[in-house]
Amino acid sequence: MNTTTRPPLGGMKVLDFTYLLPGPYGSMMLADLGAGIIKIENFNNPDLMRISAPFIDGVSAAYAHINRGKKSLGLDLKKGQSKEIIFRLLRDHDIVLEQFRPGVMDRLGLGYEDLKKICPSVIYCSLTGYGHNGRYADRAGHDINYLALSGIDSYSGRAENGPALSGIQIADVCAGGKNLAIAVMAAYIRRLAGGEGAFIDLSITDSTFALSAFQAAGFLAGGGEPVREGEILNGGAVYDYYRTSDGRHLSVGSLEPKFAESFYQAIGMDEMLAPGLLSHEELAVSKRRVAEIIAGRTLEHWRGVFARLDACVEPVLSIAEAVDSPPLADRGIVTEVTSHTGKPLRQVAGPIKIGPDECTAREAGTPLGHHNEFILSSLGYSKDEIAEFRKNGVIN
């Protein structure tokens, strides 16, 4: 990021109690945009992301990635003195993120109503699997459950085999993390404009259901329920992945007529250039023919064919290939940050560019409690008081 300009969220100060993937991903987005974030972590029950291999300088690479730009404060939240420290932090860090089940923060004396008494303008975002009300409010869940309960898995995957796992956690990241960042920024903008603080009740399952821009919208408007391989975008048309002769795969997104024409000409299926309205059976036959043709040649062959065509056809790349190939290699999506030991560490850059600036925090996530003394000293605690906190098990 250009250090001569103020980062977009410079001045925003956040206390982050979230863990694992959804909340930390959202707070990483805020950190990349310039927010000052203190990640408060219970050292007696640390974030399980810390045990995700591989490790760089003793810190999980995944943890170092999604917790970059954040200072680490290790507290035993059940100790009364920890609450006093948090109350003091609220003088400046008046946005709070938490990801526990409903009621957990209240029992610790750190719920919204507790903190609102200390800081009336606090923005308090509670990210949960199912929200703060309803029969599932206290139920445990993970990404796979949110996708299942949102209905999305009912029309994802293959008709023969059922739903399929994605390579990434769609609900956690796209519905949870990103919506957290959006919600906090919206509440922050309102407060800057003279509004009040806010309690944000953010359900990952609600947010996952909201991702269904086509299928849920159609159903709610009176259409039928979507089924696997029954829609244009879920395998019911040529839009799909196809295996090549060398065991690789080609993605075919030739939806619009001009792209479809280019695609069918390239693979020698000229009969599809003006096919008229095809029945489901005729479409299935033509799709099998597409698969047979693509399966007859290598991925490299098809890359050569479609490199010069405007057909929305691209190879399925491995991560190693992707970072060294366009478009990623041309866009600077891999960046270099600094580990807690001062060593350079490659990470996925923040994808948001504002003007010429790369919006990426420059310091990787650190060991638990790495910034304890720095943070407590900045709050006015003496060395003796900090030593007493450590002796009493308040900090690690």
C-alpha cells in the first residue's frame, strides 16, 4: 500500500474475538484496508487454525495469512482482570467482532449490553451459524452444514452422486467473512455520519441462502425447485467441466450465442450452430458428444485451440500453475509480507485495489500473545502490573 496516502479504513479500531475461518477472514479484509485490529485469543483454548500445517517460523501458514495485520493479545477471558483490560481497550477500539454461540459473551460479561454501558457508540458484530433467534440458534455447525441447510447443496453436484464438496469453504468465506466486513463497514459509515452504534446479528446460513441469486429468486417468484444438472449453470447444459485425454479438465462457459458458436466450431460440432430449441434428451446427447470430443485430445491441445478464440473456455489449473499464469501472474495477486521474525513470507494479496494501491496488510499473523506487552503498555499498564497479569494467569 502506498504509505503516502491514508488507507481507506485508517482510524477504524477493532477488537476481534473471532476464530477459525469466517470471522478472521472478514477481519483480515478490514485489516487489509487499514483498520487497526487486536485479535483477542484465549490462550487456554486457542484458535484451532493455529494447528493447520504447514508452519512458517512456528506459525501456521493459514493462520499467518488470515490474521495478518492484526496484533495478538492472549487473555484468559474468564479472569476478571481480563474484562478490565477489554473495557480499557474500548476507549479506542470501539468495534467488536465475536463468533461464539449466542450467550457465551454475555456469560463472560462481554455481551453487547455490557459493552454498550462502557462505550454507548460500540459497533458489535456477532457472527454465528444460525443467528441469535430461532430453533437453531444454539446449534453447532460448519460450512458443510450451512450449505446443506440453505438448500444450495440440493441442486449442487451430480444427479447420480449427489452433492459434492467444494475445494474452499464457500459459506464460511463468501457468506460469513465477506458479509461481516460489509456489515461492519456499513455500520461504521452510519456512525461517522452521526448515527449510533449497532448490534449486528449476522447468520452464516442466512447469508449463504442469500448467495442463491438465481435459484432461490426463481423459486420464491413461483418457479419450480432447482435440481442437480437441471439448470443451465449447474450441469444441465454445455456449461461444465470436461475431462481431457491426459486426465486434466477443461472449463466450458460458452453460454451466449457468440461464445457457443465459437466453441462448437472449434470442436467440429457445426450441427450445433443453429440447433433451435433442444429437448432435455437432445441436449444430453449433444453434451455427451462434447465430452467425447474433448476427451480425445490433451489439455495442452485444447489450450492451443482456445487461446486465440473468444469462447469462455479455459483450462482447470493447479494452484502452482495458476500463480504463474495469466490472469493471476499479471495482476500481482501474490504479495510478500513480513513474518514476526522479520522474514519475507509470500501470501495471497488483498484483491481490492483502490487507485494504484495494493490493499494488503504487511505483517503476517503472529504467535499467540505476541503483542501482549506492547498493547498493555499502550493502555498505561506498568511493567510490574503486566508481570502481575502474567503471574495471575491473565495473559500468557
